[in-house]
Amino acid sequence: MQNCVRSLWRVQRLYRPVIRSVDIAWLTGLLEGEGTFVMSERSMAVAVNMIDRNIIERAAQLMKGRV
């Protein structure tokens, strides 16, 4: 699958994803277990509430968010 995606990037001159698949998988697991998703008419937010600051900072970095 990855070879197919790489070929598509080359042929279509697409940019590589900004986030690696392993980081997407890690973030998905974190958000599924610890995350909260909030939507209103004008905005959307993702929140993670836990004690380990290193994990929170990594999640914020991956989502281009803030702690």
C-alpha cells in the first residue's frame, strides 16, 4: 500500500502528509480513550484531560494545538 501511495505522490506531484501514519495511529488511540470532541455552530474543539504533560504536549504538537 505504501509503495502505491508513494507512486501516486510522484505521479500526481502531491506533497507528502505532514503527519506520519504511526503518529496518526498513536493520536487516534489517545483520543479514542481520553479525548473529548465538542462542536458548536461556529467552532469545533478536541480536548484531552490527563496528568502526563509529555503526552498532552505531543498530542498538541501533532494537532497544531496548544496546552
